[in-house]
Amino acid sequence: QVQLVESGGGLVQAGGSLKVSCAASGDIISGYVMGWFRQAPGKEREFVGAIRSGYTYYADSVKGRFTISRDSAKNTVDLQMSSLKPEDTAVYYCAARIGTAILTTRSAYAYWGQGAQVTVSS
């Protein structure tokens, strides 16, 4: 079984920066795509971005502000967020899917982290 453990996040003022990290443990299958999703209060969980090897893909809402990176040797993936806006406030989840295609649907990802709260004040 693959376990994803998140850390980081927190509270920041608009325009500031935060990072959420995701560490993978347990059984690891090569070729996983690592994705990030977020869920705001009263909203559906939405795709933020994903990484496969050195390639990254981002939702339009975060493009240019968020950066995803992965250290394969450490089985970790980071979501670096800058120029944060109040509408970025949400619980952020890392996720993993088997395969090489970067997909944006929640159902495509088999493993999930516990979530990390990100709150951006105005």
C-alpha cells in the first residue's frame, strides 16, 4: 500500500507564499503521476496541478503562481505557492495515480494524502 503524508501549509496574508509537502511511504510503483487537488469550503475538490518526471501541468487558476517539484530519490513532492489570493484558501491534497498520463479528474488518482490547510487572509 502507498501512503501519502502531507505537511506544511498554514496561514498567510494575500500576496505571501506557502509550501505544502507530500512524502510517500509504503509500497512504491514506478511511473506514478503525482497530483495536487484542493477543496474549499462548500466546493468540490478541484485539480491544481501534477508532475510526471520533469513535466508539470497546472490549472489556469494557479498557473504562474504555483510550482510543483519532485525529489524521486526521497519520494517527496512539493507544492510551492506564491502570490497567494484569498480564493486559494482550501484544504490541499496530494494524490498519486498509476500511469504516465497527467489527468485532472479526481477518480483517476488511487492514493491520497490526508490534506493540509492553507488559509490566505485579505
